[in-house]
Amino acid sequence: MQFDWLNFAILLFLFAGLAFGGLPLILSVFLYPKNKAQELSLSYECGINPLGSARVNFGINYYFYALLFIAFDVDVLYLFPVSVIYINTPGWTLFWELVVFVGVLGLAVIYFWRKGVFTWPRRISF
């Protein structure tokens, strides 16, 4: 293999990228404040001293709702390209594929509803 200007440019950008990403990390070790005051290790809560632990266990329902939102949000993103192509397709094939896709999403909502995922408890214990 012959070393030419393209290889030199690739290596130059590789080292420049590593320096651009690594230099701030290395400089932060040498330049950060050395004050070990206890107030600096506390979590910031709008200037008020925090009460209790910063690590609070949330109910699992929050995570269920987040996962359901992400799942259905990503599935709905598939509908945007279909809506763009839908006008240019002849026949009913794409329509029935879309009906099946939305039907599966609807069945998933019914399944989660029956399992009681959408019911929020009155009191969440920590």
C-alpha cells in the first residue's frame, strides 16, 4: 500500500477528532476546582437544601407509560412514509396493509387495557 495525501488527510482528521474529544476530558482533570466542601456534593434543588435522599424509587407505572409511549410513538412514525406514497399507489393493497398495521396497534392497546396497565393507582408508595 502506498501512503498518499488521502491517507494523510484521513489520519490527520482521525487524530484531530480524538484530540477534539479527548483534550477537554484531560484538561478537566487538571482544571476542576479542588474545593471539597460538602455543599458542592449535594444535589441542586433551586437553592434550597434538599431533604432526604436524591435517589427516590418511583413506581413502576411511570416506566410502563414511558415504554408504551415510545412503542406507539415509533409505530406511528411508520405511518408518515405510507401517507406520502399512498396517493401514488394503485389498488387496495397498501390500504389493506395499513388496516392490518393499525389493527395490530389497536389490538395492542386493547391487550394493555385489559391487563390494567392504563389504570393509575391512587397512592404510590415509595
